[in-house]
Amino acid sequence: MHLEKLVTTLQAFNGFDLARLRKYVNAPYFKMPRCSVILLNYLYPLHPKFSERKVNEEAIAQLDENLSTAAKQSWAATKILGAIDNMLAYEQWQQNPQEVLRYTLSGLKEKHLFAEFKRQYVAAQAALDRPEGHDFETLFQRHLLTEASLNGFDAKLKRSCQNDLEPVLKTLDEFYALKKLRYMVELMERQRIFGSSYKQETVFPLLDILKPYTNESHPYVYLFVHVFLMLNADTYEDSKGPYEVIKQYAETHSEGGLSQSLEESVDYTLNRCMRWHNKGYEEASDEYLWWMDLRMKKNLLLENGKILPVTFRNIVSVAAISKNNPDWMKRFIECYAPLLPDTHRDASHSFANGLYAYKRGRYKEAIRYFMVAQAGEEAIFNCMIRRWQFMALYNCDNQETETLLNHLSSFEKFLIRHAKPVANIKQIYEKFIHYCQQLIKVAPHEIGETLLLTLQAEEHFPGKPWLVRQFEAKLPTARAKRHQVNSR
């Protein structure tokens, strides 16, 4: 199509935005070429379809002498595209009052209006001491304002020790410390979840710089210092102290909604809970659901009216093995399954229904749902489905050894075929398959306590508690010991 890039760009605008663009281009202040103004005014009423019958070289050439050739029309269109870039940048800039203020202060200094600069500078610094405390933007703007006040023509007039640049370095250190700490938190999580690289560094100097702000009067710093300490802990017990600080803050500061600092922190507390849930800590499972419940109450579980499939699946997976009432799980599925993206709804909804049926002890029904829950190219999700499907098959009829072994064999082949996408979890599922095969193949009198003790000594992996229960059910001595413990 003629002038395709310009037409495609204009089609991305709605009617209101296009009207603003027209005003922008027609404003004499911006000195747009006359041919570009004429071209946009011609295209404006053609939005949004821009038929080729009207957007062609011959039709546009009739508008003005400076649009008489394709080259001239292309030049005019390029100028309009440049105006669009400038308008978008201007509108983004205008949405940041601190940026506008900084440029205003810069302009006042340039005009040597130093008294007015000082008046607005003092007001701007005072505005940064807002009740919700110091986040990146606050510390960054404080540094830039301090820098602006101690540089320029008026600063050069102060040829004495009063012209001290120490505040510039101090505010820079504070901003840098929070920014780096925040990125270290994210790097730690990405390394843990995706295996991306993370070079561990000494964090104590950063914590010392932020110490004056590590209190509830400055929530962003307060929360993220504790988020870092929570995620940096090597053990579940060590992570509990900073975690409880964050949770207590959430309990006392969540009336009416979550602040930005708290909302960002919640993501990491959820990851912490999921991490330790995956290591077999039941308490972490309950804590995960507590945070998700808070999000639901504050209408923060959705993004643009949709729930992420991974969030939906995590919630139902944790709920399936938690002490939560199954009715809670059912209500959650009924409420949020319709809000899954269309392309993921069927698989995730069937998986959730399978988990709910499993929790209710309706294993045949669960198997049917797991068979329907085909996850396409999502290899990790497929592993989850296959594990739960095997457990349902075994619970339904553990005498169907051929069916059970065929399922495990298929699972093994699946892991081989998808070795790359499941690299981080392949080992734990291979472990699950190995012990399941032992469970099926080994006769009760051959199991012995050695095999059970070996399993119990393993680090937690998905399905391990279930396997322990199944082995104990097959091993008479283990059953007897458990009975004695329960009798006490």
C-alpha cells in the first residue's frame, strides 16, 4: 500500500488520539512543513480503513504542488512520523511531574532566575518527603535535584567551602544502593527459577547506606531490605524472620489496597513460599495461599481482566495438597477458570478439575480430566499432568501393573524428547519415575526397610510424600511402627 508505514502507524491510533495528533501537527509552534499538515488533514477523515482508492500517489498529488511526486509524498509522511515520535515522547514526559519540574528548574537557571529556582527547588525537595516513603524514583529525583542545585552559574559564584558537593555523592549512594539491592533481588530469583547467572556480592555496604531508611516510615526500603534477607537465607528457618516482618507489615497496611512497595514485595514472598513448598514444607503451602487470598481480596490477581495460567495452576496445585477445604478450591476454579486466556483455558481448567476430583478421592474422574489436559508445547506443565495422572491411576487400581508401567515408560520417553525445556526439573521427575517403578515391581516382602529409608532420606521432590505413604502401606513393619506412634 502507498505510504504503508504512515498508514499502519495511524491505524494504531484511536479516534481521540488521532484528533490530538492532528492538533499537534497543525500547531504553528512546532513548525511542521505545510505539505505534511495538508497530507495529515487529508488522511484524517479516512481513519481507520484508509482505502487504497484514496490513499494513492495520484489522489494525493492533487492536494498540493509539494506533494506532486511519490518522493515528495514520502518526505512529507516521514515528517509526520517524526512528529508522532515527538508527540509520544512529549506525552510520556508530561506524565512524569518530577521530570517536568526538573526541566523547568533547568530552564530557570539558564535564564538566571535564581530566586524563582530556589523557591521551586525547596518546594520540590519537600514534596519528595511524602508519607509513603523512599522508592527508586524518590531517591533518584532527590539526587538529580541536589545535583542541579549545586551546579550551574549561581553555584560557580560561591567560591568557598559552602559550595560542598558531598550531598550529591550522598544522594547518589542512596539511590545506587536501593537500585542495586532491588536488582540483586530480581537476579537471585531469576537464578533460582530459570538458572540464569548471578554473581553473589557483599551486600552489607548497601544495607549500611540504606539503614537510615530501613524503617516503616520508608516502606519501599524497609520492605525490600527484608525481601533481600528473606531470599538470601539458606534455610527455611532463617527465612522466617524477615518473612514475618513483611507479612506483619501487610497485615497492618493493606486496608483499602496495597501500596506499590507492598505489591512488588508480594511477588517475592509468593516465590519464597513456593520455593519452600516445593521442598516439602507444609507451612509454606498455607502461607502461599494466604498471600494469594490477599491478592484476590484486593482484586490484584488479574492482569487486564485475565489470570496468568502459571498463577492459576500454582494455586490449584498447592490447594490440592494443602489442608484447605476442597470447597475453597472449587470456588476458586469456578471463579477464575473463565478468566484464563482463551488459548490456555481448556488445558488449565481440565487440570484444575482433575486436581479437585483427586482431592475429593474421585480418582477415575481425575484421570479423565488429566487425559483431557493436553498442554501442547508446555513441557513442564505436561510433566505436572503426567505425575498427577499416575498417582490417580495408582490410587484407582494399583493392581493394573501393565497400565501403570506403560504410563511411566511413556513419561520417561517424554523427558528424553523434551530434555532441553525440562532440563531444570528432569532429575526430580526421573527420581519420581524410579521410585514409582520400584513401588510397582517390588513385592511387599522384598521392599524391606532399606528401600523405604532410602526414599525418606531423599531431598523433597514432587510426589515424595505420596510415595512414602504408598511404600508404608505395602510394608507391614512400617505400618506397625506408624500404628504404635499414633497410639501414643
